[in-house]
Amino acid sequence: MLSAEDNKRLTEVGAGTFMGELLRRYWHPIAAVGELDENPVKPVRLLGEDLVLYRDRSGTFGLIDRFCAHRRANLMLGIPHTKGLSCHYHGWRFDETGQCIQQPAERRPFCDKVKLKAYPVKVACGAVFAYLGPKPVPELPMWDLMTWDNVEHEIGFIPLPCNWLQSMENAQDTAHQYFLHADFHDYVLERLGRPDLKKRFWRPGDAAEERIQGLVEHEYEVNELGLLLRAAQSNKDKEHPDWTIGRQVAFPTVERAGNDLEIRVPVDDTNMIYFCIRCHWLPPGEKSTQTKIPYYQVPDSIGPDQKIDWSVLDVNGTQDNATWATMGPTVDRTKEMLGDSDRGVVLYRRMLKEQAQIVAEGGEPMNVYRDPEKAKYIHLAAPEEQHYWEYQKLQQLSRNRSFNKFSPIMRERVIKILGEDALKDPIY
Ligand code: FES
Ligand SMILES: [Fe+2]
């Protein structure tokens, strides 16, 4: 349970707020490059700021104020040029530093006096990342699976009408898997008229006796990246990779779950984007030949009328998304009742407060990268990393896993690995 004041301090993301200043020390993904291929200008809202992301005709990306410096026209309708973006209203043109470089309707142009707010962006693994914090700009951390060349990458994302923290608290919540992704999953299948597909939580590729049977112990270790989570199930000993390797949460918004990099993007106080960079393994010896990384938006499972679309809820990813979104815009943490299984959540909140305090006192928080050598490959522990191709093959063909069901790569992979016939039945 938190005081109302603490709840507010932990969830506000605007400039000048306790948490907003901490979150501004990190890079956040704001688009898939593929979106810009379709439309070179994208309105973006990040940390409560309205911005526009564009790619000019020379390929330079810019992230500038959403509203034109002249009479505040919305630059989401702007026109990309060889250099910069021009406002569609009277043609003022801006470059990626926000500098005005043309005022075609002015007899006496005063471009040198006009500059919009602008932020640095970087492109990596098919995604565009933005940094809204103070200079010097830190390195963009390349989390391990963004660098792999023996996989096909894709990006799946979903905007959710809730504060980012209720989603991030899920990363430390080891216990939910055995209920949300097991009992509730079975209930969804019942609602869909497919009780024959019911399961108990398992990872594809696990032998029947390996299937997870209940959580008996969990441990959280604070390390230089964030939190390492270990879990032991009643039918496994502590030699199992769930315990020996554990699962890494990278402070403050990143989690590696299997072959997914799950990133929470704080849009504003009551909106977020769940942004996943996903990997589909290739058979041993094969290298990726992808020239473009596909992207997709995951469908909503809850309609505006609060009607539940059960057909979207038979996968892990949307079960999580629906849970966070239906908790409301900002969870009232003054009313929660925490137990022993919430130790990870408590620890994470404490880290957030400690790191935000460091920023408030003028220091640099954890997990900000200054050394390019260190930033170019950062290993995030995951039990799955020990696994072999046969395991990975089943993992990626499992429809219920993460967002696989919506994946543009999935169908192609199923045909390639298992043949056309495999698509006739749902794959679980
Ligand atoms: S409002 Fe943008 S040029 Fe006039
Ligand atoms: Fe989950």
C-alpha cells in the first residue's frame, strides 16, 4: 500500500516531476521504422510531451515539437523535404535540431530567431528510440536480442489507456503466470468453445513432468542492470534454469521474457505503449536475410463499451495487456493489500524512488550507458537462453506464446517448419 502522495510521485511522468525526471534519463522506443515507410510523419506523445517524428527525403529522422512556431499548426500534416519538415499551413521549414530554415511567406525572414523544441533519436533493430533528457546524451543500450543475427525480428505494440507503472509492476510479479496465464487462459478457451485446448501453464518443448505445477519459492536479486528474478516450482529443483539463470528486468522499463524484449513506454500519466521487439529463431547455421523488420499493432481485447473480445484473449500477451488496462488509468495504490508474493513489486518501487532521488540530487541513475563499448551488447538473463533449436522451434510455433498469434512472421515460419497442414488446427 502506498500513500496517495507516493502514488502520485511514482506515476507522474511530466517534465519537472519526480518520476518524469528519472524517466527522461533513458531512451524510449517511439515507432517502428516500418511505420515511417508508410507515412514519413508520425505524431508522437512521450512523457506528456506532444511531438512529431518525421523522416526527411534524405533519410534523416527528426523529433520536434508537434506544433509549428508560427501559428501553431499541427506538424503531423507537415511535408518532408530533402532537408527537414515544412509546415503545411504557410511553409515554415524546420530541421532535426528544431531550427527554422525557411519562411517563404515572409518578406524579411527571421529564421535565426525561431527554433522548435527537438530531441535526439536513434534507429536500432527496426525501431526508433527517443531521448528527452538533459545533455550529454547517453548511449543507446543494445539489449542482447536486438543484436542477434540468427533470428528474424519483428515489432508488436499496443497503446493502453493506463499508467506505465501498472504494466511494469507486472514484470516483477512472478506469481501471476500461474493464474492469469493458466487458469484464466483455460477459462478463455472455455468461453471460446474450445475446452479441448485447455492446458496448465507450460513452455512449449517441456516434457509433461516439466510443466509448471505451482510456485513454491521466488527470489529477487538487485544487480547492476535492475532486478534478477528467480522462481522454483514444486516439481523442479534449484538446478532448473528458472532458478540457476533467472529472468532479468532492466531498470526502469525493460524486461526480457523468452525471446521478447518487452518495453513499457510512458506516453503520459494515464497512457502507455507496450512495445515488444520479438525474435523468431532460424534453424542452426541460418542467418537472417531480413532487409525490413515487420511491425504490427496488437488488437484490443476490451472495446470502448467494455465488451470483452474473448477471441483476442487466448494469448499471454493480451491477457497481460487487458489486466493492466482494466485496472483503470492509475491504480489507487492506497487501497491495495500486498502479500509475500509482491516482494518484487515492493523492491522495484523502492528502486524507483531511490533512483529518482539520485536524479533529484543532481546525480546519474543506474543503467545509463556512457561507454559505447559497454552499450553495444548487454546480456539479459533468461531461462530460455539455455535451450536448443528443437525447443526454440516449438516455442516460436506456440500460438499462445506472447503475441505469436498476431505475428506476420509466424504463419510463414509454421509453413516452413511444419508444413501447410499445421495451419489447419490452432497450434498450442
Ligand atoms: S502555422 Fe506553420 S507556417 Fe504558419
Ligand atoms: Fe504475464
